[in-house]
Amino acid sequence: MRIVIVEDEAHIRSGMVRLLHQINPKYEVVGKAENGQSGFELICRERPDLIIVDIRMPDMDGLTMIRKLKEENVGCRIVVLSAYSEFEYAREAIELGIVSYLLKPLKIGELKKALEQVEEKILKEKHREYGFSLENIFLGCINGQLEPDEYFNTQTYEKYGFTVEQPAELFLIWLGDGYEAQSAAAKKLLEHVAEHTVKFSANIREIKGWHMLLMILYRQHAGESQRTFFEKSVVPMLCSNLEKPVICVWRSLKRLLDASKALREMQKEMEWNLWFSDRDLIHRAEIQRQQIVPVKYPLELEDRAKQALREKDWKSVISCYEKLYAYLVQEPHLPSQIKENMIRFNWSLISTQKEKKEESELQIQNIFQRIASAYSWVQINAAMKEFMSILDYSEPEMEEKSASDMVQRAKLLIRKYYNQGITLEETARKLFVSEEYLSAQFKKETGSTFTETVRRYRIEKVKELLVDTSLKMNQIAELAGYSDPKYMSKVFKEEVGMLPTEYRKEAD
């Protein structure tokens, strides 16, 4: 509680400060004044919670100062001190709305009681503003403006069965430019998840400015984390029902009250989607597990691209870009470094075309800014298409590329992510080509479709686990990328001619 003391006797002012600190060390004396005029100016400046004022003072007495504060609509709680017990003084002070009228010499018990009454009034007014609605509580946690005290926590727990000091978890979905079209559907899916569980309560919020939805998980059973459930069930369900891009980020909190800071950190972590699979649930623990490799800028590749551009050898320039993309996602690099290297590479190429650089300088800067702030390859791809148009490329020419090179990289991606639900759409996006073009070239060069190849890798993994381990069917299914062991058995029989259990028996 912030307090101003207005008293003409210096020793009483000093003694009051010491006494207040003895009663409650949290009391803060933000100023002292020796008369009503200087007290009025101090109070208008500091706007304290409480004024302790003497009645009889030079220049301006206490009651005159209180009247002037009322006229100026300066709302403060007031405790009046007086050596006079006359009824008229007390009556006028009460009419002016003071909290207490205390006679000198002060009794510590009376002052303490008066201060407690003031604190109680402050708390009640403060909590009336909160309204104790769930919406206000969660909004306050998200925007960082909630300052709960013991009373607030007690009331929240009695009314809703939790406090903002308890652990919670955040699930964030970013929908990018598709937010307006898909936010209602995404919210409905999350509401369905919340309605069909007894393990936690949830509050779902739309954050339109960031193109995202936030699901706050609270009142969880025994503090049990729901990350695995969301990772295995909720994220795949969302990705199957919503159009890309969809980025999902997770955070566990020691206190719900820390949501504001965590949300800002999660927004930054979204850019890790450039490294993880689109169906991954991004979370801090997984990011920290990555063995980050610094990006070594490919100067030789830049020189080749610039030379090809001078010679108007568009196919070679495109090939250089393909190699750049493959290089940047070959190992776990910081997303910021991936984007910085792409911008540097683009800048070096456009610098060879001075006229176009000058003509399109603002457009180029806008493109680079979009790449720097991108969270997904969809955003980068869109920016790169615009950049290519400045370099005189057209999309059909971009797809006239070394098919063998592209197919080999697609096969590498399948080998790496076959057990994580990799799709043709996702692979095409990583290779910066259309799904139709990748599908046709893949079939032409390998004799199999993309889906057939993924299936083959999964079946081989199942065979390996059946022979080399004693894992159960549901465990094998999960390791091979199948969410349903029955479906795995069905596919296995179609491919191998027998059920997995029969295959294991024969192998024994």
C-alpha cells in the first residue's frame, strides 16, 4: 500500500514512518509534507492509496486540503489525525468520506485497525474490477496484467477449483494467411477435444493479430502432462482436417500466471517448423535436443549462381537454388540462420542486375522482410516466387529442373520421415515444386508412386521389428508410423501375404 503523510511536526512524521514499517514492512511511504498546500501537490503527483493527514497545519489545514482533493476528483482513502476531539471537526471529516478519525496521541492498535480497513477496501474494489470471471482471469494471464494476491487466489480456487499459481499447459495453433477461413473450424475441433476428456479443463482463445488459436489447459489431474496425447492424437487430427500451413507449439508452465512470457517465446519457436516436419508438435525440450550445426555460407554455390545469371542460364540458376535449399535443411541449423543465408544468397544474385535492383528496391526489401519473419516454407515459397519474377523467372521454368536430383532428395526425405506421416504435399513444398510435378517425375523414375514407396519403407520397418524385437503390435505400429495397429496388420497382409503375427512365427 502506497502512503503519503501530511503532518506539520517533523518528529511525528518520522515516527509515523517507523511505525508504519513496524505494522507492515510492505507499506511504502511515497512522500511526506509539512502543510496542506505542499501535501495537496504531493498527493496529486503521487496518487497514493492512503493519506494520513493532521487537521491543524499552517498555510492550509487538513480539512481544507481534503475538500480541495474532492473538488479535483483525486480519489484517495484518508485517515485523519487530530489533537482535538470536538464534534464539529469529526462530523465534517466524516462528511468528506474519511476512513478513520484518530486522536493524538496515537494508539498503535487503533492505527493498525484503520490501516487494515483501508487495505480491505482496496482489495474489494480491486477484485470487483477483476470480476472473477474465467475470461478475465485467462485474459489477465495472457496479457501479463494480472497481479493476484492471496485473497484473489483464495476466491479463484473457491469459485473455479484452481489458482493462477498452479501448473498449466499451452497449446498454440498458427494458421497463417488461412486464419480467417479456418479459425472457426479449428476452434470447433479443439472444443471437441476439450468436451471429450476428464483429464483437464480448457479455455480456447482466438489471437487474431497473430493468426493463431491458444488452448489453455488447467485443472489437470495430478499435474499430468497432456503433451503426448496432443502429439499423437490432436496434432494429426488437426493437420488432417485443416489446410496447410498449420504450426503447433506446446509449452508446460509451472504457473498459469507465466502465460504471457511463455506465449511470446512460443511465437518465436514457431520458426522451428522450418526444420521439423509439418506434423510435429514443436516444444522446447525437442528443440533443445537438436545438435545445432552453424551454417557455413556456400560461397562457391553463390559464385556459380551469379555466373549462370550473367549468362542467362536459368536452369543452372534454378539448380543452384535447389542445392541451396537441400543444403540448408540437410542438418539442424538455427531457423534464423537458414533465413539469413537465403536472404544473403538472394541479395548477391539481385546485385548482379543493378537496373532491376534499383527499379524494385522496395519490393525486394519487402520480400526479404517476409522471409526473415517467416514461420513456414509456405511463406518462404510465396516470397521466393515473387523474387524469381524479379529475376525474370516464370514458374514453369522453375519446374524444368533436374528431375533425378529432385527425386533422389525426395527419397532421402522419405527415408528420414516415413514413420512420421510424411506426405507428397509436404515433400513437394520442401523441394519447392508442385505436387503434380513431383508425383509424375517420382513415378517415372522409380516405377512406384510416392505413397507406395512410403508404404514399402514402413513394411520393411515392421518386418525388422517383428524379427529383431519382442515388441507388441501397438508398439511396432507406432515406430513404423501407423496410428492404428489393426490398419497396420491389414496393410502388412496386403503387401506380404500374411499377418504380422504369422510372419513373426515363421521367422522364429
